[in-house]
Amino acid sequence: MSATLFALALFACSDDGTACERLQTPVQTYETRAQCNAGLDDALETEAARKAEAPTVYAQCLNNRQMASIGSGVIDLTRVNGARFASSGY
């Protein structure tokens, strides 16, 4: 079993993903990236995603190293290496 976990997190962002803040929702964790990716669409349909005050909401699967590097505050998701975005404009 791998020590790497994947976290599914939601971000409220500008349309281009350069000014984002992580939504204060519980982070779901998964043992594989495939399991995490399978939950992206459902995450974008949650109440938290629909009520976010941003032009775009991104759901993203991040490994534990990527998640730790993000921290808090405004971030540029386009600079997170190896991340795949799923988005919904609300």
C-alpha cells in the first residue's frame, strides 16, 4: 500500500484559476488518484460548491505533498504541478 493519499478539495476561483481560495469544507481523502477523480463531479454538485461566491469552482485531487504546499490564503492553482482540474461555473 502506498503512503501517498489523495485529497479532494474545492476551490473558489477566478475564471482562469490564478486567484483561488480553498473552500472551508471537509477534505475527502482517497487511497488512489482514480478513486479521487471518480468523486470530482459529485464534489462540484455539493451545496458548498453551488453557494461559493466566485465565478468558477474547481474540484481538484491533490497528493499529500501538493496539499501541504498549498497552505491557506489566495493561491494560483495553475502552478500546482501534476494537478487535474474539474470545474463548474456558478
